[in-house]
Amino acid sequence: MQRPLAILLVSLLACACVSLPGYDQAAYENATSLKARTLALAEKSGVYRFSKYEEAVGELLVDLSAAYEYANGVEHNNESAQNWRYLIGDEGSIVRGWVSTWRQQTMITEIAVAEHRVLVGEAFDTIICLEANKRQLSSCDSLRNSDVEVR
């Protein structure tokens, strides 16, 4: 009687594990390096005209889109993919909204750059936390608390 119960428990554990994606070093490295590049470029938006960095912005957007597609292609990775969409999705997203503003206004105010850096940092921190914590299955909810409004 104990053997069938043990088989059932092992099967249930295997099924439970299937619904969670495993830690992915490439996804973690993508998020950390893209965070640094995005923040560095954000700093430039308060000092330089958009036209000077238009090519770099285009390359960053392609790399961010590739990171999103990678995360979105991983089975049971919906929360991570959703956070990437929040970061780079459409014109209302954090990064594309900032790019659109920089393009239209030529340069961004120091206050707006500081606010943008906070939003970018928190969004990336959530993505990085989600990936890192796939090993421990702990929560990243504390990273989502912010006093800065999304515009």
C-alpha cells in the first residue's frame, strides 16, 4: 500500500515542478546587462540630443525585444514575459515611452531622467529577481513598491 502512495506523491511532485520554469543563466545575464545599458542610455537622454544616440537606442530596443521574445518563449514563464512587456511593450511602456519622449523633446529634463531611472531599475530588478529566485521559489513582490507613478 505504501508503494502506490509513494509513486503517487512522486508523480504529483513531478507535475508540480513542470509548471515552473527553471533558472536560466542566459535570461539572468540578459536582464542584468540590458539593465546597465538601458540606465546608461537614460543618463545620456538628459545631456545629449536624441539624434546623437538614435542608432544606440535602436540597437537597445532590438536587444530588449529579443530578451522579451526569449522570456516569452519559455514555457510557464508568463510572469517574467509580462514584466518584459511592461518594460518594453508599446509606446506606453517604460522604455518605449521614454524613447518616444526623448525623440520628441530632443533632450529630457534631469528630473524626468531621474524618475525614468527609478522605473527602469525597479522593472529590471523585478525581472532579475524572478529569474534568480527560480532556484529558491521565493517572492519578488517587495520590489514592486514604488512612489514613482508610471506615465
